[in-house]
Amino acid sequence: MKKWLETLALITLVIILRLLVNFFFPEIPYWGRFLLTVILGVLVIVSLYFMNRKIRR
């Protein structure tokens, strides 16, 4: 995949995750929402990586 497309996909992922975290957890302080967004982002990227590996086999 082209580098700019990967960058665009990551930026879109961050925006969507941030909006979802803000919507579902509005009572959590800022740093908690930030950490939750980072953790969810890492989990999504890792799960996509492993799904891609299984598909190639």
C-alpha cells in the first residue's frame, strides 16, 4: 500500500476511535480518554495485522 494511504487510514482510525471514546465515555477525564484511545488503536492495529497474516496462509 502507498505510504500516504496508510497515513490517511491511521488518521481516520484515530479520529473515529476518539469520537467513539468521547461518545461512550464522556465522564472519564481527558488523560483517561486519551489512554483509552491509544490502547484501542493499538488493539485494532494488532488485530488487523494478525487477520492479514491468517488470510495470506
